[in-house]
Amino acid sequence: MCGIAGAASTDPGRIPRELIDRMSGAIEHRGPDEGGRYDAPKVSLAVRRLRIIDLISGSQPIANEDETVWVVMNGEIYNFQELRAELGARGHRFRTKTDTECLVHLYEEHGDEMVTHLRGMFAFALWDITRERLLLARDRLGKKPLVYADLGDWILFASELQALAQVDAIPRALDLGALGDYLAHGYVPAPATIYRAVKKLPPAHLGIWEAGRLEIRRYWEPRYEPKIKIGEEDAVVELERRLDEAVRIRLIADVPLGALLSGGVDSSLVVALMARNSSRPVQTFSIGFDDAAYNELGHARRVATRFGTEHHELVVRPDATAVLPTLVRHYGEPYADSSAIPTYYVSKLARTQVTVALNGDGGDEAFAGYDRSRAMSYAQALAPVPASVLSGAASLLANVPLAPGRLRRRSSRFLSAVALPASERYARWVSAIPDAMLEELLEPDVAADIRAARTHPVRSAFEATAGLSLVDRVLATDIVTYLPGDLLAKMDIASMANSLETRSPLLDHEIVQFAASLPTELKLHGGRDQKYLLKKLARRLIPIENVDRPKKGFAIPLAAWLRGELREMAAEALLGPRARGRGYFRPAAVARVWEEHQSGAREHTIPLWTLLMFELWNREFADCP
């Protein structure tokens, strides 16, 4: 696991060595163990290494036998031992025992198609001296990030935006379309970043830079059709076999290894299979909160006890202001998933004992764990109902005083979206700030500019799935938008800020493809039972109490924090002169939303947090160029 950075140019001597030093230094936390460099007239590759495999001789950058191909990589290749054997049989000579060295030899054998032979999480940059050609690549699901700035005669790349922030030559102009997408969804979907001049390489894509021209090419996507013919029992057996293998190959490391355990189905399954494949007790790490409604430590302890793990716990209290500047700096662009806070703390806890931790990411996106999969089916059934009736019911529910608040809000939100086209309905259900509220909050000229600039990548991704079942359309869209843009970005940045490598067995691309090919009924059973097949397996392996309980996610008591311990900080950031002076939002509208939340008249936690994180990002980056 590492952080990478570098540049390539058509002009010899164009790349200042001190610039690459600054870029590398900005991501030292990703690889505190050592730094490495390769410099030539038209390229510079830098790496910060966190030693995981081949601790002695596995330094990067790494070259082929005649040093005509060089590579730096962030990530892990889980099938590297098989690849080494195959490549060795073809006459390739290896100098190290690290997985990274496979890349240069695979490139010699297969060219750009090398990525189709890799099983793992990775982002790498490979320089072909003979062709003066830079190959950038990102893994299929987007576990490892890669951002770049194509400036014509030269291109710069890095694992994190804060590395590119060291480059004065990169314009700092905001991408207003990306800002609109951030406010709508709480993150900036690929390929955009908050800066017009910087892009994300999307998951499962190559970036090929040669003679000053960049080509972006997709090399993989899960196939949801045709469906395989398989019985329920056989599907459970096959899923267990695949997941067991995915866990086992992720236990390869030359450093201490553990697991992040929430007590939910996915992380509990991973711990169960780790225990099966480990000769010593698994180390597990969990966090909780003082608020009992958000504290799941008891569920995690139950799993830890069942499998005899060495369990570690931490209770997070509402002093999140201490970590927010750190998170804002590491994400490098506005990012509003508040579960980044507990993810950061559980990663920090784990790093005290281990260097690698497995997690349960990916189960919901692959096996239909989110309510929107079920809601889409319900909405389809209600489609014939007149829009006026649905709108009236939504308004009525929104104002029923005796109904539980969360149920009232969700029911109203559901009914208000039923009459919309499916792509707009999906986009609304994954929104941070609804479009109507956003129009009220933004200054009119800013709103007009954002409307003109937005490309609505989330909606477009859903529209691209036409022809699939509604459930598969939701899953396919989640896989290419929400998963890499929100969840995997959260995990990568929060863990690597603590120099912790995290691995996700459920995001093994072979498991994702297996899930995609399953009949929909095995994922959303009867239009109601979510994550059906995964839970059927879980009931055989983990405590039943951890399976048959309401899904909570990695939530924090943010609504109460904004009315309590975080109130003063948030009020100053949202309503103070610095925020008002930026000219993005109508001060009176922001104040109204704030007061409604404080009084309890309305629940505006997510919109307020989205605005807050944008303001904190401005203070970290826009105010300090």
C-alpha cells in the first residue's frame, strides 16, 4: 500500500524535481516507511511506501530486466503469486518478492490488456521508455484513487488531490457543475473533481498519455445479463466458496493484520471467515457512541465473542471538531459523508495494533442492501396512481404530528418521487440537498451558473442501465457512482490518513460479477427481503441476532451534535461573515434552515452538514492558496 505521484512531459527538463518532492511529501502519510523516485528527462515517478509485502527488497519504483519499463503502484495484487509463476515460466526474471514487480512483466507480455489479468485493488503509473508513453490504471471497483491534471504538453497525477494542490501551474478555478453535484449528493462523482483542471480516473479505466495526448478507456464492467441458472442452495454454497477464497487471499501480508467490525452482516461475515482461515485469534476493532441509539458495540462484541477475537473498542464523543480539519485536508475537495468521522477513528484505533485491516464494504451494492432497491419496486407498482394523489399524500404525511419523524420524512420523500421518471427518482433518493431546497439556498446567479454547468452524472449513469430490471439498475448505478465516489473514497482517505491499509473481500471483482449474474430474486427476495442470499449465508456462520436486526449503517448522532456540542462551531461557519462573503448562498435562507433544525421544526442534518463541509473546505483550500 502506497501513495504515488508524478508527471510526464513532451519537453525534456519540463518537470522540476522539487515539485515532485512536494507532491510526494504531501502524501507521506500513505507511505511513511520509505520514499522512492525514478527521474528521466520526460518523466518523474514518485512513491511513498507502506511496507506490507516483501519488507526488505520490495522498494519502488520497480523496472523490468533492461529497465525500459518503470512502475509505481498503490494497492495490492492478490493473485501475484500465480502471476509470478506464469511469468517466470515465460522467462521473466524477478528481483524482488513483491506484487508490484508483476506489473512491468505483465506489460511486456500483454500491453494495456495487462489489467485484465489483475485481481486486486490498485492505482498505478507505468512509463514505457521506448515509446515515451505513460499508462495510468485504476482497479475495477475504485478501491484506490487516482487524480490527474492534463495540461497539454505535460500531465501530472497523484493518489490524492492535496498532492496536486502543490502545483501552482494547475488552475484553481472551481468546476461549477461539480459543485452542483457535490451539493446534490454530498460528494463529487468521477470523472470530475471540484477543480475544472483536475479529473479523477474513473474505476475500471485506463489513461494512456502519449505525445501530449490523453486517451481514457474503460476495460471492465459487471455484466447483469445473462443470468446464471442456479438453485438457492447451490447459490449459497457457491457464495460461501467465493467469499472464503476472497478473504483467504486477503490475509497475505508480512505485517500484523486485523478487521474493522461494526457488528453488521457484512463485516461479521468477513470476521467469521478470517477466523476460519487464521491460525491465531483475529484482532477486531469497533467504535461506539454515548448515544445508545447509535451505539452498536454490543453487536460487535457478540461476534467477537463467538469467534474468539482479540477485540478493541473506542467510544467516540462529540469532539469531532478536532478531526474535521484533518479530514477536510486529506479529502482535498468537499466531502459530506459524516461517517468519515467514525471511519477515521476506527482506522486510528486499528493502526495501534495492525497495519492491514479487512472490512465489509460492498455487500449492499452487490447484493441489494439499500432501501432504494426495494423502493424502486414499490414505486413501479404505484406508477398508475395520479400524481396529484401522490403529491397530496406526501404533503399530508410531511405534516402528521404524531408520526415518528424519520418514518414521516422517508414516507413523504418516497411518495413525492413516485411520479418522477426512474432516473430522477433514483437521483432524488440518493440526494444530500434536494433540488428544490438547493434552489432556495443558492444565490440566483450562482444557481443559474450551476444549472448550466451540471451534467448530472448520477442520473446519466442510471439512464445508461436501460434494459435491466429495476433492482439491477439500482445496483449497477450504485456500483459506478455511490460506491467509488462516496464509500470507497471515505474508506481510502480515512484509513490512509492513519497509514492503515484496508481490504474489502466483498469487493473482489469476481464476487461482484457473481452477484450481478444472480437472479434478482436471490438479492431482493419477494420484492421485500434485501440482501437475501448474503443473509442466508450469514445465518449459517454468524450469530442470528446480528442478521435479523434493522440496518443502521455507520451512522453518528449528528443531528444531536449539531444542536449540542457542535452548535457553536457550525453556526459560526455557516452563518458567519466568511461564509456570507463567498456569495454562493443566500444568508437568510441558510439561517432559516439552521433555525428550523435547531428548533426541531424540521430535520436538516444532511443539508447542513453538506454546507458545513463545503465551508470548511473553502477555509482549508480556497482561503489558503
